[in-house]
Amino acid sequence: MKTTYTQRTIRFDPRQLHRLEAVAAQQGRTVPDILRLIITNYLDGQSALTASQRRQARVTEYAQIALDAIIQEQHPEYRERILAETDRRMERYHGA
């Protein structure tokens, strides 16, 4: 089955175009093929976390687990109150 394309016009900074042409030549592809590949990779990658976002999420999860362990061990009487306040703030500030 043949793919049909919609034609668009794009203006490039000369340095960008030179880089695109160099990549296309290295890979034995056309500039439009490289552009389609770049766009597909970008769109597919939008839902994936970046390395920095993954690191931040990991640090946050670690801190939450560590803090919960400390509270459970040293101040268990405050845990339910803290969880209730967390839920209240989540609703107030994040609508969740």
C-alpha cells in the first residue's frame, strides 16, 4: 500500500539545512525522509519521560518513602493527620 503525503513548505536556518543534508547524505536518505523520521521520533517521545524527569520522579519517590518510614517509626500518631492534609492540599491545589 502506497503512502500519500501532504506537501508543506518549511524555511530553514542555513546551518540547520546544512546539518540535515549532512545527516541525509551519511544515511543515504533524502532530507524529507530525515525530517519525517525526526518528526515521528519527536511526537512518539512526547509521552516518555526525559532522563531528567525520571531522575526527579525517582528522587521525589525516594524522599516520600523515606519520610513516610521516619513518620511511621518516630511519629506514628501524626501519620493519619498528615495524609488527610495531603489529600486536602491535592484537592485544593491540583484538583485531584
